[in-house]
Amino acid sequence: MEIDRSERINFLEKIRLWWKFEGRYYHSDFIKGVKNIWRWLPVIWKDRDWDQAYIYTIIKTKLEFQANYIHECGNHVGAERDAERMRLVAKLIERQEQDYYSTEYMDYCETKFNFEEIDPEHEIYNDHPGERFYEMTSEEITENFDDYFKKYPRQYKRVLSGELNLFNKSSEEIEKRIIAMEIAHDNQDRCKKLIFNIMNDHIERWWN
């Protein structure tokens, strides 16, 4: 079947447009694709589908890559500030992955951990005769929670007022360690919210 002249012109025009906007860049796009595979390989190799930590890792890695690009090549107004925000979110994600804030209070105390054998009369031995079981106990040796509270005065007041009460404590159970744990868990939750709040407010500007 012979192709008429108009169809041939249309076909040639498509080729011309493809070459103008895509074809002549194909070799560079291919090279960039190979480089992308190489730099993402360590992340993708370790990626799994069963935990939110892997989602955080992918987002953090992308933000770090793009922050570097915007910092070096950004030509829009506020490019440097955008790169700083991306790096801030990446840093917050790292602290979210590490449970940085939820364990920070432990830097303000010294605790001794012991493993003690469970009472032989405990019901756990009913199904495991002849075995020995242990439980971990902790003993606070020293603490400096007052300095921790000074670091987070607003959260400290919220705990004392009862606004923060994750552990369902009664007024008689307001001890320093519990207050510190309340603050720590609230700080970790605020870290998570801040990550997505910053992205929600600024992500549409993160292009060059």
C-alpha cells in the first residue's frame, strides 16, 4: 500500500520534532540514566517493602541529591534557601529514622540495667518446665532532667498541665523520668509532622 505525500510529510515532521526535542539528547540522557542507576544502587539494593524506614530513606536520598543540584545549578530566586530547606528535611528524616528525640532524654540520666531470674512460681513456667527465664530491670543511678526540661520549657509546661499524657499517668505519678519520656515522645512526633509540613509548604518550589 503506497503512502500518500501528506502522510510522508507528517511522518518526516514527527521525526524532525523528535530529533529537535528528544533525539539529539538521547546519548546524554542515556549517560545520565546509567549514572542514576549507579548512585541509587546502594539505596535500592537495601530497599524492602515492610517498613516505613525504607520510605524515609528514599525520600531523604532524593532530597539530598536535589539539594546538591539546586545549590550548584539553581538559577531561580531563592535557590540557595530551597536547598537549605531540602537539607533540613533530610536531616529531620535522619533523626526520625534514628528515634533521636524519643531517646534524647536518656542523655540526661545514668541507668543501670540488670537481668534477674523470674520467680519459679510464675505461670510462664507452666508451659516451659525445666527452663529458666529472665526479665530486665532498670535502676536510675543519676539524673539531670532539670537541664532537659529547661531545653524544652513549652513541652514541660504541657506535661505538668496534663495536656501531654501519653502514658496515662495520674497526678501522683508525676516523676521526672515520666515527664522526660512524655517530652521525648512529643518531640519525636513533632519532628515527623515538621518533615511533612515543610514539604507541604515548599515542595512545589523545588525545581529548577
